[in-house]
Amino acid sequence: MNELRRDPITGRWNIVVLDKIADLSDFKSEPHPKDPQGCRFCYGNENDMPEIIAHRKYGPPNSPGWTVRVLPNKYPALRIEGELIKEGLGVFDMMTGVGAHEVIIDTPDHFRDMADLSYAEMEEVVWAYLARSIDLRRDKRFKYILIFKNYGESAGASLEHPHSQLIALPIVPKIVQEEIDGASKYFDYKERCVFCDMLRQEQMEKERIIYDGRYFTAFCPYVSRFSYEIWILPKKHQSDFALLQRDCVSCLAKALRDCLARMKGLLGDPSYNFIIHSSPINGHDREDYHWHIEIMPKLTKIAGFEWGSGFYINPVPPEIAAKNLLSVKLVEK
Amino acid sequence: MPELRRDPVVGRWVIISTERGGRPNQFKAPAAEEEGLPGGEKCPFCEGNESMTPPEIYALRKPGSVRNGPGWEVRVIPSISPLLQIEGNLDRHGHGMYDLMNARGAHEIVIDTPKHLKEYELSRDQFTKSMNVAIDRIVDLEKDPGIKYVLIFRNYGQAAGGGHIKHARMQLIGTPVNLKRVKEELVGAKRYYEYKDRCIYCDIIKQELSSAKRVMAESKHFIAIAPFAARFPFETWILPKEHSCDFYRIDRAKVPDLADLTQLVYLKIKKAIGDFPYNFVLHTAPFRRDLHKKGYWDTIGRDYHWHFELLPILTRVAGFEWGSAFYINPLAPEDACKAVSEVTG
């Protein structure tokens, strides 16, 4: 019989399929065509969009020689200029779409996604995330900074060149607010952070852990919504990604790169998304929330049942996912 | 300038970002999918192939026909690979800090028609019959105290998770827990009611009728609107005009009217963008057997309003949306409404 598992943070119930566990052969990766012809993110096309920041080996701004480059999104979902105006329309509420929408070009190499980067290259990407987070939080109009990556068409990527994105928002996204509310309720009751408790239980059981470094742990969560879902958490309690200490950056880079490389090694270059969940800006370092990265490979179609119910069906128990991911041999880079 | 809009019930924000090129004619349904019955394989849902499915739970039959044989009009069978199973007892327990239970519940398929037709090819009469059967199933499942909620949904087209066999059917899942999405609506509606003493959905219907910018279609008893904070292009909700929290207590005389409006909305959108993949989901109040328990949703009858949500799957939902429940919709619902009314004249 299948199992229903409850997410201790948000209270969401998910179905974990035990009757007919999906096989690796059930997941087919979509092709990832790589044609650098006309790519705006490759060396030599820096004039297309002036950079916000870049890390470079050589050359002046907006020329080749960079290793990571951050640009405004050419087709932004939100606009940086303008006043934040809030208004009501009868029963409805709206506000102007003020915000920042930036692109982080992970590497000048059109052909290597994050899973293929060296630790040093990955570290520079994390530095760029951190620098932009710290800079944008000074804008008082913004309440939240979302950092995420879409890889592959079915994960919503519209460009081939490896890149991540950042969106600064005047509101707190619903799922994050739910996590904060749930975590705060747990804290009221237990006076402990629910994420710290999760880390403790995962460390004790050792059934779902796939990375255990000095500062970070990665595991397939007990209540995974998606097959091969992975979370990366800082071991020491910290609510806000922007407070990440300098000496932890390399460990985070290693954790993220290794998780993606394991996924690629096992599942054959699947499309995926990851997203950093952090506490809202202007918050202090809260005791009850714990920032983390959620990695979600796109292996199954999400159907009406999930949409309409918020009730997910996961055909691979996380214990099996972790075991399979750990069996991948990694190349240290 | 893009707009941020808030869903008044659950408080979810959506970016309506028409500047990214959201013209209605940009949204085209994917090319027609091949019917996936290779090499003369038979459709298990067609009349005459009853032996290909598990034995039926219920069927609307013509006089003289026998169980699990031909002669039915609507047929209900257990899912071939059920996510939840009706046998056994519900066993809730803890695992350290985590909670779990066995997946006891119901998972059934309601086959809309004995003929090999798509949903939108059903006649009014047939659609009405199948909707009535679905309601009968909810009434029956209410007797099982282990089931708290019955979710009815359709997945059409592969992008929406629909099967490769294009025979009209819906799925019915009875769960031992309340569903998160529905609970959010219940909480939001309750909060609004406490504040205003009015049902929020009734207020939305009134406002939409007076502004008329987002009304997709209307019938005597039902209304179809493009919601103000639509997550997807051409998203549509169908609601009863008269306040009611339980779908299964619907006045059966109104079911043909509901069938009509549902078909009309579907055909209108299809005319505008082609044969589109979609999910169609019922949101209704959970069973309330413990009404005597204080504070146990005792206001649902007044503050909640059942409805169907039609979600066309035309855009890719990216990690950003999954991870934040913060959607970017490139087509304003007003424009979707306009496009639909222009096409149909």
C-alpha cells in the first residue's frame, strides 16, 4: 500500500508510491540542443546588454574575459523603474509590477551546464548570487529576493546558454510565507527550528542524505513532492541566504555542484529547477526560519490532481532516490 | 507596466506581464496529438471491452443489460493503478518528527460515454448523465467515514498529464485528509466572512457581473469567469450563481444547465486557440460529519462556494512558479475574455 506523508513545515500531505515504484527507465530526459550560433550570452556579444557586475580574468567591463556575468533580463517580468502603487478594485487588490529581474550567466561556456562546472567555477556563481542579494536588499521597495535556475525546456528555460535568474519582489511569495508561518508555529510549540530538527533526524537516520560537508547537508526530503527532489541546508542555523559567511561559500558550491552532477549521472541530463528559499528582506536573523535550496528535477508531468489539490504524487520514495543518487561516481574537479 | 494581482481568496500574487508579448493569438494549442492506440489495440473504456477493466463499481445501465457487459451509458471502475485503496483501516502514526498514514481512500474512473469520444464531443444529455453519476459517487463515498474529501478532475492532453487513450472520462479521488489547496480557500473565505459577513465568491460574482470585463459566459444558474488573478492564459472558473458550498447537494434539475455552460466555455476557448490540453478540477467543501465539534468548519455553509477550475496548459510552469507559488501570466484575463468573445462573434 502507498503511504501518505505530511510535510512538517507546511502541513501538506503527499502520496509516496510504494506499490509501483518508478524505475530509472521510466524517466526519459528531453534532448538539450546546444547551438551557440547567435547566442547573446557567449563571448563577443557583451554589447547586447551592459552588465551589472561580472567576475573577470581579463578585459574591461562589457567585453570578453569574464567568468560569471550578471545582466538585467531583456524581457523582465517586473520593471525596476517606477513607484510602488497599491490599490484596491472592489474585492480585488493589485500593485504596480515594480521589481528587479536579472540574469546570471553561469559560465562563458555554452556547452557546460552547472553539473559540469568545476568547484572553482561554481563558487564564482554563488559569489554572484550573494553579491546581488546584498546589493538589492538596500532597495526599500523590495520585500523578497528569489534566486532560481531553470534548466531545459520543460523546466521553463527559454535560452540554452547556462544561466540562473534573480527576481526581487515587492511581496513575499505564497509558498515562502507558508513555510515561515508553519516554521513559526513549530517554533512556538517546541522552541526549536523545524529545519534544524529535520537535519538532526536526517543525520540520525542517514537514509536520505546524499551530501554531508563541513557547512552543508543535502538530502532527499522525507516528504519529497517530486521524484529525486533534493534539499541543501546550512548545518548551522541561519535564516537569510544573504548572511552566508565567506568561508561557507566553497562548501555550498561543492554541495550544489555535486547534487546536480549526481542527478545528471543517474538520470541522464534531466531538466530541472532549483530555487533558494530565504527569509524576507528587512527581517532580522530569525530563530524560526532556515534558508535552503530546493532542487526539483522535471521527470513526471504534473497533472490536474496536483494543481487542484496541492497534493503531490511521488513515484520514487526518497529513501530509494538517495540510494540511487549515492551510487553515482563523481569526478572531483 | 506589469501588474501584480492578488487572488482575493487565498492571497496568492500573480504577475500579469503582458509586456512579454502576451497577445491572445500567441497562445496556440500544441499540434493535435496522435491517438495512442497502435496496432489495433482496443480501448478499454469502449463498450464491448468491459473485460479489459477491473469489475465496475457502478454503472448507469439500460434495462436488461448485465454487470460488466455492454449496454451501459456511464460506467465507474476502480483505477487500474490506484493511488489510494479502499480496503483496510486508516493507520496514522509518527516517524520521529514526521507524520504519515497508509494511503486508504478511493480512486475511481468515471467513463463518460460508451462511445469512443472526446470530452467536448459529448452530447448535452450524455454530459448530464455522467455528471449525475459522479454526484451519485460522492453521495456514496460520504458514507465512508475514512474519506474526508472527494476530488473530481479531468486531465486532457499529454501536457496536462492525460493518458494516451482519448476516451472521455474523469477521475475521482477520495482522500483521508483535507487537501491543502482547498483548505487554503476555506481559510481565506472564512476570514473574509468574519470581516464582511458575506461570501467572498458571491462578492466576486457580483463584481464580475457589474464590470463584465472578465465574464466568459453565463447561463441561467451558472457563471464562467476569467479570474482577476488568473495563473494561466485562458484560466476559467465556473461557479453557481446561487450560494452553495457542496457540489453534491446541487439541485439535479440544474445539472443540464451546468453541463451546457461547461461545454460552451470549452468550445469557445477551443475555437480561439485550438484543441488545448487542460486540467479541470472541482473545488467543493469537505464532508462535515463532526459538525457538533466546536469550531470544526461550522461556518462553511455560509462562507464557502463550490466551483470548477479549468486550467489550460499552454505555458511551461517553471521552477520559479513551483518554488514560490508566484505565477507569471503573460495574458491578462480581460484579454483572454475579449479574444474568446471576438472569435465566437
